[in-house]
Amino acid sequence: MDNILVTGGAGFIGSHTVVELLNAGYGVVVIDNLVNSSMESLERVKKITGKSVKFYQADLLNMEALQNIFEEENISSVIHFAGLKAVGESCKIPLAYFNNNITGTINLLMAMEKYNVKSLVFSSSATVYGKPESVPISEDFPLSVSNPYGRTKLIIEDMLRDIYKADTSWNIALLRYFNPIGAHESGEIGENPNGIPNNLLPYVSKVAIGELEAVNVFGNDYDTPDGTGVRDYIHVVDLAEGHIKALEKLTSNPGLVTYNLGTGTGYSVLEIIHNFEKACGKKIPYKITERRPGDIDMCYANPEKAKKELGWEAKRDIDKMCEDAWRWQSKYPKGF
Ligand code: NAD
Ligand code: WQD
């Protein structure tokens, strides 16, 4: 059987995508060095689906380990999630981010080329739009970045565009995610950040469970309806389903294609807090603090292209996102 190689498959979005791949009947091989995840997530994937994956605990920086996978497994396509993703950390240790994300991707691409596997789905990010001039954001908006993490995404996108230009036998889907949240509805897998979360939803969730005292709302003087930042939150299972659609698309030889994966609707920080309160049945204390450097006021997708060309759209609303995140948090308060 042909297998899909999933890099970073033990992580948050990766594990949810592996569930959808297995449910759709694909064979799955995962490579992950577990730097930001645990093997337990793949055990839970087995619990959910009744199916297992072939797992390699290895680093993308290890070329030999990578080649061994292509040698051993019959890989037809790659979904590439593996990378470091904390914006703040990337400003402190940019070189580690460049090495891990960019060199890791170059190794992967070299192995793919060597073994003639030229079908790739890449995890890009809405961060490549920088500070957009207007919302909603379409795929043809100008690209720019303001931090080393974002730069790794833009550089990898640029590399892939160059590679495709030079060799049009590649099929590549660049998927630009907006703000993935939520968890599998079984409550068995979900986001499991190390230490104090950087992102809003896991922070709110940890306040709800009593691990953190209050949410710091980073500024209420933005140019938005209630003054707090507006984002396009998308359920991680909708996102995972988008990957299956992208993979199917690649079989029709589309060349290099780029899609926003978002809902098209923006919610403010305060709206998120209130929705989460509804989901968990508790009051969530918060305080307004300074703006976080680098944050923008509004960011949400025009998701029409993915709808038209992939037949994909997000189906799960903000209530479902908060309910599922809470189910995971309350079922496993300490994570994996
Ligand atoms: P995650 O940290 O949960 O998953 C990434 C996985 O990659 C982890 O399991 C980690 O152990 C693994 N990994 C990292 N470096 C590796 C390496 N060198 N070799 C092997 N494995 C390695 O993050 P996630 O939220 O699931 O994100 C997945 C991808 O989506 C990332 O590329 C991220 O940049 C991108 N993305 C995430 C978001 C988000 O908000 N979560 C938004 C846009 C894009
Ligand atoms: C959301 C909103 C904050 C935390 C980041 C990356 C982006 C992408 C997704 C990977 C903003 C506010 C947050 C808190 C707050 N990742 N906030 N208090 O910044 O939109 O996007 O994750 O590609 O590249 O930049 O997400 O969840 O950090 O913030 O008030 O404790 O919540 O100001 O308005 P962001 P976020």
C-alpha cells in the first residue's frame, strides 16, 4: 500500500490529521523527534481509530534517518508539519528556528527528490500576510513577515515556488492556516503546550481549569469593534479535513497551489473568553494589559478559493471549538 509520510505527526495538528488520514483509509508513516509532543498522542490516535501508524522517532536534521524511511516505506506523498512554531521564542533563538525549520525542510525535500516523491502538502501560516492592508485576506495579498518564525514559513514557501518553477513534475499544496484551536471531539487528543501557553485558547483553557489565574488581554485599543484583537479561529478537525482534500487535489496534478484554511469569520479576544465561559460553565477572570509587540488588529481569511477548488469549508462553529477544547482540557488536565 502507498503510504503518506507525516512529519510532525505526533503534534497538535499532525495527530488530528493522522486520525482523518486513517479514517479515510490511508496508510500513515510518522516521523517526529518529539521535541514538542509525546508518543502518547499516537497511542490515542490508535484508541480513536482502531488503527496504528508506523512511527519513527527521528529528527529531520538527520538525513540518514530520513533516507532510511524513504528506503523502507512506500511513500507516495508527504504532509510536512514538523517545525518549531513559537513566535516569541523565534525572536530569541532565530538561528535554531532557521536550522530546524529551513534546514529540516531542505533535508526532507532532498530525500523526496532522491526517491522521486514529488507530492507535498506544506503547513504554512497566515503569518506570511504580515500586517494585511484589509480583511478578509485572499491568497493573492502581498506577503511579508515580521519575526523569524514567520520568515521560516515565507522562505520555505519561496523555496517551494522556485523548486516547482524548475521542475513542474512536483505537486505542492501550500496551506496557510489561520488560528487552529479545539480538539478531537473524543477528548483524547488536543493541544498540549509546554509551560505557560503563548496562544490565547490554551491560555484561556488553563485559566478555566484553575492552573493560571487570569487571562491577560493584550490591549483593548485596537481598531476593532470591542478594541481587542480579532482572529479567524478554526477547529483543528476542520483543518485536518482540509489536508485530506489537499492531498486528493494533488492527485489531479495541479502543480503548486496555495489555499487559506480559515472560516472567514473573526472573533475578538473578549468574544473568545465569553464563548469559552459558556462552554465550561465557569467565569474566566481576565485583565487588560499592554499590547503584545508585533500583534495586529484584525486577521481573517477569505476562504472561497479552498471552497471552490478543494470542495472544503470549515463546518464547526466557535461553540464547538470551545466545547471540544474544554472536553480535552477537563478530561486530561495535565495533557498527555
Ligand atoms: P506542534 O509543535 O504541536 O507540532 C509540530 C511537531 O513537529 C511536534 O510534534 C514536534 O515534536 C515536531 N518537530 C519539530 N521539529 C522537528 C524536527 N526537526 N524533526 C522532527 N520533528 C520535529 O505544532 P502544530 O501546532 O501541530 O503545528 C504544525 C505545523 O503547522 C507547524 O509547522 C506550524 O508552524 C504550523 N502552523 C501552526 C499554527 C498553530 O497556530 N498551531 C498556525 C499556522 C501554522
Ligand atoms: C490571538 C489573539 C492576541 C494570548 C499566532 C502566530 C501565528 C500562528 C497562530 C503559527 C491576539 C491575543 C493572546 C494572550 C491575548 N501560528 N492574546 N492574551 O498571535 O493571532 O497567531 O498563532 O503560524 O503565526 O503569530 O495567535 O493565539 O497568540 O493570539 O490577549 O495571552 O489573542 O493579542 O489578538 P496569533 P494568539
